[in-house]
Amino acid sequence: MTVLPLPSIFAEIAPFAIWGVTLILTIASVCCIVATLRSPRRPLVYVAVALLALAFVLAAIPQHPAPLVYRLLIGIVALTLSVLGGGPAAQLVLALATRSTTVPGSHGGIVVHDRVSGVEATREVLRGGTTIGYLERFATTGAIMAGFPEALGVLIAIKGVGRFTELEAAEARERFIIGTLVSIVWACVCAGLFRFAAS
């Protein structure tokens, strides 16, 4: 019976250990995000972001692809984190970046002032942002995981055209740009975990 030297054993185990820790960190990030979905908790979003960043760094370290089981699990968890986590992340960045006070609408949008026929009125814009965000992140992460990042251009174009008439107000434009960028960056980082695991 041949006994491997200790450094050789560590060299054999290290990639599996790194992928295991990456998976655990990603699952922990999902748990933090799930805990913020019903009642927003800013500290948990910070923790989720930190865990995701650490998992991303660890995923970039190994020189060999992850074993198939790890690839499947990381793919499932990363897709879940992408879809669920982008919303709280975008809300956090919007809260930090938006200086003007925006009034939330009754249908998930924001209320902006609008001049119609010389009379100042209000209307709700950017409705359905949560559902659109889920779909956007699912499509973005799925496209990158499938090796088709060119689809991002199509997704952004569709979203921009669909929201074009609602972007007259400055606060609507600001929220649209910030929210879209945070959502897409979050989805790309989550998809990157899988790409690192598969490459």
C-alpha cells in the first residue's frame, strides 16, 4: 500500500475543499437574501454581498473544473441567488444613491409629477419592477451559464424600449439606470461562479 506524502494529499484535496467552501458560502448568501425578502434588513444584504464576493474570489482560484456534482449544485444555487438576490441588492443601492425623496406607488412603482394640459398631476411609473427584475436576472444568468453572453444586449434593449415612455421624469431615469445596472451586475457575478466551476 502506497502512502502519499502529506503535501501531495493536500494538493489532491485542496480543489475539492475550495469548491466545497465556495458552495457553502453561496448557500449562506442565499439564506441571508431569503431572510430579507419579507422585511428588508440592510445588514443581511451587506452580509450576502460579502459572502457572494468571497465565493466569487474562491471560485477563481482552482485551476481545474469542479467535479460534476459541484458544478450542478453551484449552478442551481447561483441561479437561485441571482434571481432572488438582485432585488434586495438593487433596493439597497437605490436607497444609498437616491438623494431625492421618492414616493412609492400602490403597484410597486414610484409616483412622479407629470404636467398634463398645463395642470400638474401625478402618475405611477416603473410598475412591475420586481417581476421584471426576476425575469431579467433569470435570463441574464441563464444566458451566461449557457455560454451566450451576447443575449445581454438584447435583454437590455427590450427593457429599455419597454420602459421608454416612463423615463421622462429624472427620478424615473435615475432609478431605472441604477436598478438595471445593479441587477445585471449581480446576475453576472452569480453566473460567473458557475462559469468558473465549469471551466
